[in-house]
Amino acid sequence: MNFVPGEKYKAFEPINLPDRQWPSKVIEKAPIWCSVDLRDGNQALIEPMGHERKLRMFRHLVSLGFKEIEVGFPSASQTDFDFVRYLIDNNEIPDGVKIQVLTQSREELIRRTFEAVQGAKEAIVHLYNSTSTLQRRVVFDMDREGIKQIAIEGAKLVRQLADEMPETKIQMEYSPESFTQTELDYACEVCGAVMDIWKPTPDNKIIINLPATVEVATPNIYADQIEWMHRNLPNRDCIILSLHPHNDRGTGVAAAEFGIMAGADRVEGTLFGNGERTGNVDVVNIAMNMYTQGVNPELDFSNINEVVRTVEYCNQLPVHPRHPYGGELVFTAFSGSHQDAIKKGFAALKQANAELWEIPYLPIDPQDLGRSYDAVIRVNSQSGKGGVAYLLQEDYGIELPRMLQVEFSKVIQKITDETGKELSSSFIYDVFTEEYLEAKGDLSFVNHQTTVDTHASERRVLSANVVYKGEEKTVEGSGTGPIDAYMSALKSSIGVDLSVNDYREHTTGFGADAVAVAYVEMRKPDGTPVYGVGRHANIVTASLRAITSAVNRAAN
Ligand SMILES: CC(=O)SCCNC(=O)CCNC(=O)[C@H](O)C(C)(C)COP(=O)(O)OP(=O)(O)OC[C@H]1O[C@@H](n2cnc3c(N)ncnc32)[C@H](O)[C@@H]1OP(=O)(O)O
Ligand SMILES: CC(C)C(=O)C(=O)O
Ligand SMILES: [Mg+2]
């Protein structure tokens, strides 16, 4: 790359704000949210939404708790105009929800916009014109005064038309579009000129919306710009200061968060960040970030799958599987050490019966978004014992002892390395069944009987029916308990030379469905461990099956 620093691109000038306050501020409450999915999001779609998709999106936004929804650019298209009329004429706008409509600062467009909102109880009329140095030069070919006059003329007409429509409570919003590329003193001057016309009061505030129309600098610069405006705008108590970040540099969420810390009251954005180019700021992301900090976001994303479905249907664009909070894979760990830590985290949380969510690699409880734990751990060649054990435990109630986890994970690793594929929980269970519960070999256990040794009451005599090398046999032995007795029976009748090193059991299921699972670790004469697992409603039968499993596996 022939790159000469500063030749084609130059750095954004830092903002002179040495006493900036925002870096030490903490977000403690949700801003006013305004969804612009139906306008900014919609204008960026390959195929803009038709009536049916718009209505579905609108109803969904209402159900999520948005109180301000920019429903379109009614002067731009008949579809948008008709949609606004439909909402009003069909009483689709619940009390407490304000629709917002955008217009350029041009007379015919402003008049048409007011026609669109006629009869609504409340509406926000959002007026904009671009103020940046670049747009002044290349788009408008006007000086600062000329551009200010566009804003003033538009503001006057908005004021007049709002006054002529007393049945609708009109709230006014002004955006110096491309604000972040506008000199701050000039942006303030233009906003001040608009305010002089609209004459807001603390009881009748206007919205001043400061867009990062194109994100051109690091998010701290946006925060400085917002704090500067927050401190310098006239009559700040008459203003709702609003953010409208885009995401060209991929830092729209950070910019919005810093902007709130810098004094903003309101955020305009879209679900999952749909919008022109790399999108608008993602409202789901900011809101759920707040949620994970213990701040009520005042939006309800407790059924995130439904939000994803609606957005994908309305926008006809997919939500990326790794998209924060909503993506299909964001609550899934494939890598072994993550799985191990998650499994231990769940166990620790359960044991402590704690309220505070603390699970490694899971910054939020998937259930808070209506997602289950089913997909939290998925197994492929990057996975380890923890993940495999987690799936067997969660889906089949099998609590593998640690050493068995290590051994079985090698069996699974071999398969994932050979296939290169993800393995489902049911496949892993089938492998486990074949490997341990139904381990193939010369010996099959059929049934048993135990009695007290007539010569020593602390000892047990066990008689077991088995099939050995295809032949039915009854084997007998005595010991301190059934396991010991069965081992002695196998040794004397078929020459099994193994010793029991460790034994564990647990039950799984409840009541009549309860089943015991027994795990036995045996040692060969040379000390090599070999494991067996048995399962049965009867605990003794389960343990004898576990021994049978180990005997067969030792011979393989
Ligand atoms: C950053 C944003 O997202 S802003 C919103 C952008 N959204 C959209 O543009 C989607 C909807 N827009 C449209 O459908 C069309 O642009 C319309 C219907 C609004 C207007 O269409 P047209 O009048 O045909 O043309 P166009 O948009 O190209 O108009 C540009 C003219 O308006 C002027 N203009 C652009 N923005 C503004 C504004 N906010 N205020 C006043 N004048 C403006 C331009 O200087 C240009 O003037 P010129 O014709 O004298 O050169
Ligand atoms: C109309 C304005 C607010 C806009 O969408 C932008 O500047 O990005
Ligand atoms: Mg925008």
C-alpha cells in the first residue's frame, strides 16, 4: 500500500475541552429512546418496507416499550405518507406513544409533513438541514449565514403550522445534520436561532438532536462535542438533548454511551443497528449493556428471538449470528476452557444459591433474553471435557466423575478431529452408551441375588446369572458388599484380574422414574485404570452393570 500519512486522509482535530466531565460519569438511568427503524432504517433497505411490514414493525416497537417512534419521511414517499395516515386514522397509536416524522427544511416538504400528522393526538415534527463545512461547500454552496437561514425559514414554518394545528400536541425537533463535522460554535448558533423561533420552555421542551450523521472520529470526540453543546446551548432546561449516532467506525454504541455520560437525555437508533452504510446505533445493544450494569433500560428485550424474527422479516436482512445479545451464537461456547469455566460457574451459582449473576464467559443470563441454556455449550474439535460433561449432565442427568470426563472426552475428541464437525448432545449420548453403558465384550450381566453369609453376618453372598462367551453361567462369590462379592465371583469363575479403585453413584430422575447411575474405576494388575458405567432402577444392579462394563472394556 502506498500510504503517505496525512496526504489522503487527515486526523480529526481534538476538541478543546480540558475540563471535560463525562469520563468520570456513570450511566444511572435510561435515556428517552426513539426508534428510527421506520425512517432511517427503512431508507437504507434494499427494498423499503411496504405497509404490512411497517405496521408489523410499528406494533413490535410499541410492544418493546418505545414511547417515541419516527414512523417515516411522509413528504418523501406516498407509502410513508399513507402509513402515517393509517396509524392516525386507525387509532394504532397508543396513549403515551408519540409518532415522529422527518422533513427537510423546505416549504413544500414541511407543509406535506403537517398534512400527514393532522388529527394525531401528539407528534414530533423533526426538521433538519445539514450544517457541516463539507456540505455547506459541496452540497449547498452556501456560507454559514445562508445555511442558518435554511434552518430559520424551516423553523418559522414549522412554528406557524404547529400553531395552526392546536388539536395536535406538536413537539418540535431540530437536527443540525452532519453535526459532528460542524464547528461547535456554529452548530450552537444555528440551534440557538431555531430555539429563538420555537421558544421552548421547561414545560414545553424542544428536542435538539445532534447526529453523528457519518461517524468520523473516536467516540470520545463525540462525547466532547456533546458535553460542549450541553454546556453551551442556551436555555438548556428547555431542551431535550438527543443523540443520533451512526456506526461507520464501528463505535456507534460507545459513542452513544459516552454521549449519555456527556449530558444527553435521549437516543435515536434502530434495532440491531440497521441503517445507512454500517447502520445507525444499535438500541438493543445500548439498552442491554445498561441492563448488565444493573440499570433498568425501560425497553423489554425479554423475548429477543421474537425481536430478531421481526427485524429480519421487516428489513429482509439477516441479524449476524455473532450480533451482541441477539445473534444465534452469542450464548454458545465451543472452546474447551470456556465450557469448563461455564460449567463450573453454573455449579457454583447453584451451590451458593446466589442472586448476583457471575458466570465466566457469560456476561448476561441468556434466560433474561428468553434464550435457554440449551445452546450455551456446543461441542466441536475445540471443545474439552467440561463441555462434553455439561451436555451429558444437562440433557441426560449423567454426572461423570472427573477422571471419566477426561477419558470420555478423548473418545469425543477423536471423532471431532476425524469429522471436523460439531457433535450434537444426542450423538454424544449415543457414543457414551455404546462406549460404557453397553460396552461390548465377552461378559453380559443378567441378574443377581444376594444373601447374608451364614458364616459371617457382615459379609454378603452374591449369585449372579451372566452370559460369558455366549454361554449362560451362574457365578458366586462373597465379600463385604455386592461389588466385592461380584468381583470375587468373576475372579473365581472366569479369571477376571481387576481391582476396584473408586466407586461413585447418583440417581437421576424423580419418583418412579428415578434411575441409579454407577461409575467404577478399576485397575489392571499393571495399575492402568479402566472405567465402567452402569445404569438401572436398582442401585445394586447399576453397580454390577458398571463392573461388567469395566470388565469388557479392560479386555478390549
Ligand atoms: C442523514 C439522513 O439520513 S437525512 C434523511 C435522508 N433521507 C432521505 O433522503 C430519504 C427520503 N428523501 C427523498 O425521498 C428525497 O430526497 C426527497 C423527496 C425528500 C426530496 O427529493 P428531491 O427534491 O427530488 O431531491 P433531493 O433530495 O435530491 O433534493 C436535494 C435538494 O434539497 C436540498 N436539501 C437537501 N437537504 C435539505 C434540507 N435538509 N433542507 C433544505 N434543503 C435541503 C439540496 O441542497 C438540494 O437542493 P438543489 O436541488 O437546489 O440542489
Ligand atoms: C436526519 C438526521 C437526524 C439523520 O438521520 C442523520 O443525520 O443521520
Ligand atoms: Mg441518520
